[in-house]
Amino acid sequence: MSSPAGHGGPRARPDPTLTCSAAPPDPRPAAATPTQPDTPRPGAQAQSPRARPPSPPRPGQRPLGPGVAQGPAAQCPARGTAGCPAGRAALALVCPEAGQGRGAERLLRRRGAVLVAAMAALMAALARPFRRGPAGLGTALRREAMGGPCGRGTQVLRKSLQRGVVLSTGSFLVYEAHKLISGFAEVHASFKVEDVIEQADYLYGSGETEKLYRLLVQHKNSDDAELLWRLARSSRDLAQLGSTSAEEKKKLTYDSLEYAKKALEKNESNFAAHKWYGICLSDVGDYEGIKTKIGNAIIIKEHFQRAVELNPKDATTIHLIGIWCYSFAEMPWYQRKIAATLFATPPTSTFQEALRYFHMAEEADPNFYSKNLLFLGKTYLKLNNKKMALLWLSKAKEYPAQTEEDKQVQKEALELLNSI
């Protein structure tokens, strides 16, 4: 696409057929002005500083009348310079002292190409609505542009309309710029979310827990559920680090629950939001006491089951249901008594049910999680199947550690192997 003139693109050649009818010559004699003779340069032909030979007309161009400048300065409206009466009136709108006779062209040359470009842009904006206006308005403006007699009312009308058009044009440009910037902002924002998610997943896969948290916490006020549940996960992972203080761990645990809750509010159909809400709610129960933890147990399982409904192939959610079953299967008697006081039918489970979910998770995604391998071994120990327990605990010990949790799993698996 070619660029318009004035923006680095080729300047349009004027049509040679576009000429302007000239105004009659001024009958008043010009005042004599003393001049200094020019000193010709060596080898140059001396010329009179007053007289210049007229430029010959181009092929197909009608000659202009007497008293009108010839050549490029007289072309109108392609050039709109001071050689044309309409050009003089147009220039007068930008520079009033310029449209008063033969000095206009000289003044225009002194001010340079910047003034020409500014005049052309302004006159294009002003003339466009006038050409579409009523006939009477167009006639009055044409009379003034041609230098005809116009009353004070016309001048006031011209200035008022000129001011109004400029203001209207400015308002329109501001509005269009606002729409354009808003559109770019929306596109930019959408790409930004995708870029952040891609970078976050890379950091999570690399085990960069602290870098991941610093990246995502900048977007804690986001309305995107994908960002929010990832922030909840990274907050919890940071809380699990051994280097995190007890006070900071508690704060991160509660923060993670808020992020997961917000993600769920933004998109109830997001399976990961359900999963991490259940995980974070369970973590908060460690600070709220046994009653709260047991009271939240049914809500937690409901969110896990909803996550599996939304994504049946998500192995980690299936694993979490297995953890839920394992926890209630090994619940001590005093906690069962508390559960009986809270619920008419307290939540219960068995190790066989937990084992079934752990195997389902492994079938959905083999070797996906070190902790699933560990709990397979622990569950077989609870069922007194030492052979299978040794198999899965050995796999957990040999699992490549990428996170702090993987290291803890390796340590626990080794301790259990030594105890068998």
C-alpha cells in the first residue's frame, strides 16, 4: 500500500488539466523599490533581478490569464500555493498575513515544507464538510475565498464554522484514537495472558518454584481463571518449601485458597479451579482445627469429583480422591468420634477404595507423580502386601526429584523400605 504524501510515501503528481481562473490584474501601479544590482558569478549570464522569463505551459494545459504566476506555483487545487487566489485564501486561514499579494509565495517558501504539509492537512479537514454543506454556505465561502466583498457577518460565520470544524475534527480524532488504543490493548492483553501461561508452565515443569511465584503473583488481580489457579498452585508449592518460614507458610496457604476461590468464581467449568480449591481448602484445615477439617471434607470431595467429571483423564484429581479415601480409612478413633458429632452420617472410606483410585490414576497417566507411587506402596503396607509395597516404594525412591515434594517423597520411601 502506498503511503500518502507527507508520511514518507511518494507525493502525488498534480493533474495538468487542473488550473485556476485568475483574478484580474491590479490596476494600481506598483511602488518603485530601489534595488541593488546582483553581481553575476564568473561564467554565469547576468539576469535582471526583477524579470524572469515565464514558464512555458505544459502539453494539454490551458494558459493562465495575465497577472497570474505561471508554473508549479499556479496549479490549483493540487498544490494550493499563493499563485492561486483560492490558495491565497487557504493560506490566510493558517497565516493571515500571507494572503495579501505577491509576497505570499515568498513567505511560503521561507516557512518551508512543514507549513505546506500542515496547511494541506488542515484545509483538507476544513474543506471536506463545507463541500457537503448547504448551497448558501458554500456560495458565501467561495465568495470570500475568491476575494469578493463579504460582510462582517460572513467573517464571523467563517471563523465560527472554522473553529467548530476544528473542534469537531479534534474530538472525532480523539474518539477514534481511543477506540484504536483500546482495541490494541485488548489484543495485547489476550496475547499477554497466553505468554504468561506458557512461561508459567515452563517454570513449573523446570521446578522453578520461586521464579514461578514471582511471575504469577504480579497477576493476582487478573480475571483469568487459568492464571488464578496456577497462582494458587504456585503459592501452595512455595509454602511447602523447607526454606519458607512458618509465618510465611501460613500466609501463603490462605492466599492460595483465595486465589483458587477467585478462579472458581471466574469460571465454574474449569476443572483445575475445582481441583486446587479442594486442595487449598484441605490445607487451610490444618490451621483451623480438626472440626473444620472434617467439616470441609465432604465439600473437598465434591470439588474433586466435579473436577473428574469435567476432565476424566486428569490423573492428579483421581489421585486426590484416593488421598481423601486413605485419610479417612486411617482416621484414629477420637477423630471418628468428632466426625460422628458433626455429621449424622460421617464420611468414611477404606484402604481398598483408596488403592482403587491410586491405580486408576496410574492407568490414566503412568509414573506421573512421585506421591502416587508412594501411596501405592503405603496402601499395600496397610493391606499387609509387602511384595507389592516393596515394588511401589522402590519406584517412588527412584523417581527423579524435580521439586521439594519429590525429595520428601524419596526420603519417606527410603525410610519405609528400611523398615520392612
